[in-house]
Amino acid sequence: MNQVEPLGLTEPLDQKSNLPGRQRLARIWKVIFQVSTVIGILALGALLYNVSDRSFGYIALEARVQPDTLAINGTPLEEMTVEQLISVLQAKVSAGRFRKLNNDKAFEERTADEVYDLILEDVVRPKVVKTWSLTDSLLRRQQVLTEAAEDYPKANVLFRSWLNPRFVQAPQSSIPIDAGVRTAILGSLWTILITILFAFPTGVGAAIYLEEYAVDNRLNRLIQTNINNLAGVPSIIYGILGLAIFVRTLEHLTSGAIFGLVDPTTANGRTIFSAGLTLGLLVLPLLIINGQEAIRAVPSSLRQAAYGLGATKWQTIWHHVLPNAMPGILTGTILAISRAIGETAPLVVVGASTYITFDPDGPFSKFTTLPIQIYQWTSRPQDDFRNIAAAAILVLLTMLLSLNATAILLRNRFSRRL
């Protein structure tokens, strides 16, 4: 009787003989992955340390006019009424300057905080003559105070947190110590909102068509290749495209003139609407590709089961494919938001303002964004502008993490419902 040899016996023996080498290779790759993770964490830690180090620390502050000398009957500037603040401003500035400020915005329409900021900018004129980093302020505190007393005897030395509630709530100012990012925050939120409203449904719709409806022919393969290539196009190219299409060709629409919202300052189409549409084009290929991957990952058996129960193609996509693909789609949306919120080059081309003191009140307003503001401040030669730029970076990171956390919560909610 012939003895039957076990099938596949030789292959396990060969694999067993190579086991030490494969385990050694696995350990090498494990070490490589661990080192790359540590390098990434160190790089992120160095970034956060550098930004935080510039956002806090001692400053030497000089003022042309001491605020205490402007008190009225013992009432300091911070506690004055609007009428008292206006009288102080009128007494301390020239008549021409007072008329110009009133023409820009009538004093009767200004709040006490707005008039107070004008007094600081035009009368008090505080100037930061020296700044120290957080590391020096903590580790070399006595040396910093001694240096400040010797080099700047007329200055007040105080510990300054450049990131504070007033910094978030105040508009831009030519004086760094009074400048804020409220206008830039609102501009970024408006821009991202328009970007998502335009790019998300368009990207998901395109992904559904390419995966569920499009046939495999030369035209659709060409479209797919172009989408993959557009995902790697530099952002400045999208800025030029947005300038040509949204700012110039569709100026009547993006300026609001078609709706009767003609503003001489925004009639040229350089508005939030144009910026949001431009960023939407920028992230659209990324959303389409991630949407396709998420839809492709849904098992075909789920579609066949729905068809077997009599569901139409659209009912299958809407009730079964999309809910199962939504976590992956939202992951792509998180990546798209992260890229769009930090873009600067396309917004510069489209016409973002580098200095603007009034808040945007709609999609047809002039605007600036946090990346534009950070770029403008870092290009200034004064050290105190770099301090507020570091504080603005922390605000941008916080806003980015908040938006991403919202998208992650939505993704997890869809995942639990499956």
C-alpha cells in the first residue's frame, strides 16, 4: 500500500528554516517605525515649544503718555463712560485727526472699548521696547529684570501673556500690544464654511458617480487620472485659477452685485465667497479620492443583498453604501479641512487683506484669515509682532483641532450606528 505524503509539507519546512531571518527583519522594521514615530513627536514638540516660548514672557513697555495722567476726577480710563473717553480723545488729538476718526465711524456709534482703543493708539501710544522669551523669563528672571532696569529705566516691566481673551476678541491694530485676531478668526470660519458647503457635496457626489455609475471607458479613465493629478497641484495654481474664474469672470456674482449687494470696497469680487470657492477647488480632488476609497471599501455583498430584496440602485447607495462609507468620507473631510484652513498662497492671489479692522458680515465682505495675518506679522521687523504671531499660531492650532474634533465625533457617531 502506497504511503501518502502530506500535502504542502516542504513549504512549511522552508518557512521554518527562514524564521530567524524573518524575525530579525521584523525587529529591524519595528525599530525603524519606532524611530520615525519618536522623530515626529520630537518635531511636533519642538514646534509647540518654539511657539509657546514666544507667546509668553517679560516685556519692557514704554508709553508716550502715561494712562494715569488722563484720569478725570480720579476715574481711570478703564472705568470712563463713552462720553468721557470721547472728551479725552478730542482734547489730546488734533482737530483734523478727530474729524477723520469721526468720518470713519461716528463716535455716537462706537462702543466704549472702541474709543478706548483709539485713545491707546493715538494718545497713549504704548511701545514694547524689549521682549524676553518664556524660557529666559523663568530661568533668568533676575537677570532680565536687572537688564530692563539698566537699559530701559523709563519702561514698565511686566509679565505678558500675548495669548489672552482680549487678543481673541480684539480686531487688528497697528500697535502690537493692542492687536487681536477677531477679524481673522471670523474670516477663517466664513471661508471654511463656504469651502465645506461647496466641496463636500460636490466631492461625495463625484465619488458616488465614479464608483457606482461610471462605466470603465477611456473618458472615465481620463477623468480619474486627472483627479489623481490635481490632488498634487501646488496651491498657488488654484489661486490663479480662482482669480481668473471667481474674481474676474464671475465678478458680478462673487461681489454680490447680482443680489443688489454692491459695496464699493468689494465690488471687484475679492470677497469671502471667492476665497471659499477657490479653497473648495483646492480640496475637491482630495475629497473625491477619499470618498472613492471609502465607497470601494463597502462589501459588494451588501449591495447584492439590497438588490435581492428589491431595492433600486439609488436606494442601495443612499441607505446602505453611504452610511457604511461615511466614516471614511469624514476622515477625508478632516484632512481637507486641515489643508484648507492653513492655506495662504491662493488667498493672497484671490485678494485677502493683510490689514483690516472691521469684521466680515457675510460672504460678500472683504476678509483676512489667520494664516494671512500670521504671515503679515512675521514679515514685520519688530520683535513684538513675532510674539503676537506666535499667539495667533496657537489660536489657529486650537481652531484646527476643534474643527477636526467635531468631524471625528461625527465619524465615530456614524461608526457606532453601523
